[in-house]
Amino acid sequence: MFDGDPLVELSHVCFAYRDVGADVTGAEPGRRAVLNDFNLTVNRGECVALLGPNGIGKTTVMRIINALEFPTAGEYRFGGTPVTRVEVEKRNSRFAKALHQRIGFVFQNSDTQLFCPSVGEEIAFGPTQMGLPDAEVERRVNDIIRLFDLERFVDRAPYRLSGGEKKRVAVACVMSLNPDLMVLDEPTDSLDSENTALVVRVLKAYVEAGKTVLISTHHHDIVEALGAHIVRMG
Amino acid sequence: MLYDPQSVTLAMHIPDNFISPSTGAVFWVIMIPVWVLCFRSVIRNSTPEKMAYLGAGAAFSFLIMMFNVPTPGGTTAHGVGGALIALLLGPQYATVAVSVALLLQALLFGDGGLITLGANCFNMAFVLPFVAYGLYVGLRKILPDGWKERVAEFIAGYIGITLAAFCVALELGVQPLLFRDAAGQALYFPFSFTVTIPAMLIPHLAVAGVVEGLVTVVVVEFVRRTAPEIIEANARVTTSDGPASSAHSGLRTSAWIALGVVALLSPLGLIATGDAWGEWGAEDFMAATGLDYVPQYIAHGFTWNALLPDYSLAGLPDIVGYILSAVIGIAVMTIVFRLLALAVRDRKAVGAKA
Amino acid sequence: MASLPAWLGEPERYEPVDDRSSFIEHNLAHLGGMLEQVGAPLPVTHSPVDRALCAVSPSLRIIGVPAAIVCVNATRNMLFAYVMLAVVLVMLAMRPARMIVAIVKPALAVCVLSFILSAPSVFIGQYSAPVRLVVKAFVAVSLVIALARTVPWNHLIAGLKGVGCPDSVIYVCDVTVQFIDILGRSMVSLLDALRLRSVGRDSHKLMSAGRVMGALFLRANTQAKQMAEAMVCRGFNGHYHVRRDPLVTVPNAIYALVIAAMIAFAVYCG
């Protein structure tokens, strides 16, 4: 499952958010269209940057790829396998769990992504869930901590960190799952140049190792630094 | 699940019609001084900051009260979170926050009744947080170091919710003793103490209390580890500044006032809801429509006295049952207030030490 | 910077194991429904009943609805309850279908609960309790929910002034609803984050749930601080005045008369 090509394929995807409050008035439920006949292909080993103005649907595309939303029309395939609401929302769906391991999602707001009392536990959460032996979990956590230069923060609470440090922790705790695809929603928003450089270096190495990266951003310099393939929206 | 979880979120919410309007009114009367004092002690000089924190605290309470907690076996259960909110925010703060949350639940979402709002607030926004906080502060002092924090938090949650459930059982159980029509049919909740007390206490002692206790431990320990200053600040706010302690003594006074009011209202309620309400027409209507026709011999065979064989009250007039329940109610409230007073004393002692 | 560890270069061969857990999905579904209700105010142009009722000031309706519930609650004669049931059902029937669904679903839920709780009472000779509770529950709940779904929440809360709520309490309620929206969304995001990383068997589910709640509490604290600072920056001095709607209007007078008539009928029924 999920081993086919291309890695991500959105074909003729439409999406509309249900407009709040409109469903009890007797009128047709109001819908706010975000995506209309949107197509996107991301191949394995590629680095793709989504560019476009605010509100054009970049976050929605990322949420669809992570199976947090489902297209109202059109199809989404991950690794050749169609991702549907039925499969994902099945009770205790193994399909969903396998998919979530394959895709890592770094939220735009790290404040609402980090929920552990310490950075160490935050990074260990994924590997522990995967049922890896304790020694392997520890090895992975240590590797990731070194990779993201987080030694100073291991026992600190994510809540206590600055915006840039939180973002680094968020990328680190997602990467500890070793996903095939890293999806980052405007990762450089809260990063200063130093933190940006670190994250860009890690992502570049990740792509060079054959993994895939999809980011959304407003900054052209990071696109250049990553050598990303640009997809313009809107 | 058989019913829409959205509308019946908690077993603890008493809907309208389950208790008589007079019972509802009694709890409104009890809660008004409590609300005033708690609100005043939280928002002594109404800085915008306090308003914002109060709003966030109430919204947090609202969300926590609708949160589904996982239980062993893959199912989920609703906690109430009153103990948790009390330990995180302080008891007066919790009273205001949970009351606002309950008001919005009733008004905006139709969860829990409007007439019963006073009773629901009494159980979940007053008894639960104050008992939990009092136990927590008291136990932290007497327990040995090591696990004392966790044990105190667990017991606070466990006893807090169980006692709140006990209050619900009393409020519901007293209804068939007080309010029946001429044929002996209950006007509101049909079961008496013999049913309500075990029905509320057994699941809470066995499951819900444990879940509430564990959730309290997990969340309070999380906050203690990540942001200890928030918990400590809350403890300091309620102890170190002068007016706070006067608010506590005010609270105690109001508690005695409330007790007095209950004692006074009990006979009033009896008069108002007893035989003064004319029953003419009721039986005629029932008989005519056949809607709930009750053969006379069954109605007479099942008076409430028959439901309480252990109390050996058969044959005694209604007033005995009424006085009995009033005595139980007042005794329970006295116990609660004594515990609150203990909490206040302990908090002062902790404040003096700090 | 350290170089990429070898295991990050390898594809992960991972097969998820079975786990029994539904609390994340449960909570997400629950929150989604709640946030939808807190959202935008509802236009009520489609229903003649609500168009008429909207002319009445919310303060008065906040008195009227509980008055009706007290009457239904207090009367022993079921005639009154059935009359009220008829009134409520007629009003309901005149509303658009979607609105009917939105009102009937939660009302029936409370009826089902009432029935389950009271049905066994027939075994102890309390034959009338189930009917009594179910009928009255339907009337009470559908009245409250119809009010909540047709009046925007900010008007409803402002209407609390009419029943003697101090301005500061109304203000706290207002702030609370805003925070329910903000924090509700934070909670959705935290649960999404938990779901995305819960890729296997979580042996500490209660711990995970507790962490989400704890993180939400910290978030509430941060948001409250930010809001307080923003309010100070905008010159808020802590005093909040709720505008009072004029009470003496024709629709208000008619509404008050109807309520008075209802109370009189309730007293007559006994």
C-alpha cells in the first residue's frame, strides 16, 4: 500500500468549506468554495513549493493531503492508493494510521501542534506509538535532537520556548516518524534567519536522501535555498 | 450511543421538569449570594485583564465539560472537570467559570434546564469545586511527601464528583416524596432515594469518579510540569492579599445565610406545592382522555411509603418525609460548608507559610 | 549541524497494529458541531413565526421562555402541558425543514433520556411519570432551542440585562463565547495533531487526552493574556455598557400579553 507512483496526485479536486450557521435556515447550505478543479502531482524525491496569496487554499490542499479534509469532487491518490473518507474514518482504521505515518504535517501554528510536557517526550511520542523497542526509540530521539540542535531544550516544556524554537521542535517531532512526505505549512513564518537556515539544511538533506517535501510559503529566498519546484496557485 | 451526545452531554445535568419549580427556585436562591461573593472576590477591581482571564477560564470549562475521555475498552466517557478547573483556577474562580459555562450551555445549546440551572450550578459549580479544592489543600498538608500531590489530586476529583452526584441523587430523590398528585402519582422525577442514591453513587464510585480523579491528576501534573507558576500564582492570589480572606469569611457567612434560607423555605415549599394547588380537573381530564388512567387500587397500593420499607415510615403523613429530607439536605450542606471552612483555614495557613 | 542519521534515509517499513480508540474522533465530531453553532448569526427570513418573534426584544423572550417552562413544569393538570405541546408543535411546523431538524433532534434526545430514566417507574406503580416527563421535556427543550437557534448569541446574551444581569457578567459571557470559538479551534488543531501522530497503539490514552486538555489550558492562558493586553492597548478601562433595547414597543406588548394569558391559563388549569 502507498508504494506506487506518483507519491501525491490530486486530480480535478474541488473543495468548499461549509459556511457556518447556514444549515438551519431553510436555504441551501451556504458553501464557501476554496478549490476548483485543482491538480497537483508530486513525485518521489521532489521538493515542491506552493506559492500564492492568502486564502487561495494552500492550507486546504495540505489538509486534504493529510486526510484531515476530503475533496467534495475529484480524487486524491497517495502512492497510487485512493484516499477516501470511508477508508480513513473507519473505526480504528489501520489505513489511516499507515497513511499518517507516511505523511508528516507541520502545522502553521506550532502552539496547537505540541501537546507534551517536554521536548524529549514530544519527539519520542511518534516512535513510541509505532511500537519500536525502547532502545530504538531512544536512539531515534537522540539522533533527531542532534540533527535539530535541540540538546539544550530536551527537558524544557515546548510551551516555554520561543516561536522559532517551537517550530524547530514541531518539525523534529514530525520527522521522528520518518515519513515519506514532509508537508510544511508556511514553516518560515516564525523563524529567524538562523533557524530558517537549519530547517532548510535538514529538509535539503532529507530530499537528497530520497524523501519528498511539500511546503507552502510567501518567501522566495527559501524556495531558492531549497531548490524547490514551484507550483503557483491562483 | 442512543441519543445525540450534543444535547445530553452529562449525566449530571438535571433537565427541566425533573425537579419541581420550587426546588429549582430554592437552588437559585442559594446560588445568588454564592455567585455574587465569588464574582466579587474574583473581579474585585474590574481590570480588563481579569475579564479576559475569566472569559478564557469559562470557555476552558465549557470545552473540558464536553470532552470525551477515553476509558479502558475503547469507549469514551464524559468527565465533568469541575475538580480540575478548581485546582487550576481556584475555587471561587471555578464557581464563576463553570456557572458561566453552564449558563451558556443551557441558553445557547439547550443542554440542561433553565429552571434547574440553579441546582446544576450548585452541584457542579459550587459543591464540586469547593469540596475538591478543600480536600486537595487539606490532603496536601497531611499526606507524606512523594506521591502526595497526585494522591491529593485524585481524591479531590474522586470525592468531588461523587459528592456532586450525591447532591443530584438527593435533589431528584426528594421529588416523589414531596410532589405527588391525589392518586399518588409523582409529578416530577418518579424515583425516590432508594433508587436515586444507588443509581448515582454506584457508577460514580466505581467508574466516573475514578476517571475524573485520573483526569485531574494527568492534567494538573501536566500544567505543574510545564507552567508551575500558573498553579502557584492561583494559590497565591487566593491567600496573600488581604481582601481575599475577607471574601472567604463573607463566603462562610453567605453559606450560613443560604442554610437559613433553605430551612425557612422548606415549610414554605410544602405549603406552596402541597395541597394548596387545586387538583380538581386533573383526574377528570385523565379519566376522560384515558391518557394515563390509573386503577384506583394500584394507585393506593403504591404510596411512597411502600417504596421505603426500610425507613419504617408507612402510615406517617407526608410532612415526615418532607422534614426527613430537609434534615438530610441541611446536614449534607452543613458538612459541605464545614469542609469549605476547613479549606479556607488551610489556605490561610499555606499562605502564611509561603 | 549533525548529518542526517542513516535511518532517516531509509524508507520506513511500518505496519500499524490494531488499537481500540475513538476518543479523538468522538471529540472532533462533537467540537465540529458545537463550533458550527457558535458561528455566524442565523438569518431568520424564511419563517413567519421567527420573523414575528424577532420583533420582540430578546430580554423579554428570556423572561417569557422560562415563564412558559415554569408553567408547564408547575401545572399538575396535563391539559396545560398538552395545550403547550400543541402550540410548540404548530410553531415548529411553520418553520423551515432544516430548522425543524435542528430543533427536534436535541429535543427528542432529551425526551429519550427522560423516557429511559422514567420508564421503569411503571414497575413501582408510577404510571404517569413517563408521559409527564417526556411531554414536558419536549415542550421545554424545544422552546429553549428554538430561542437559541433563531436569536444570534450576542443579542441573547445582551438580553440577559433585561433579567437583571450586571453588565460585567454579560461582558464575561460575551468574552466567553468568543473564547469558546478560539479555544475550540485550538482544541480541534491539537486533536488533529494528536491524531496525525497516533500512528500505532497508544497505551496511555488517558495520558494523551490529559495532555491535550493541559495544552488547551496553557493556550487559554496565553490567549487570555494576549486579549487583555490588546484591550488595554485599545484603551479599554474595564467598564462595559450594554445597550438597552426600548422595552415598550407594540410587539413586546403583544408578547407580554400572550405570556400573561398563558400564565393565567396555567393557573386556571392548576
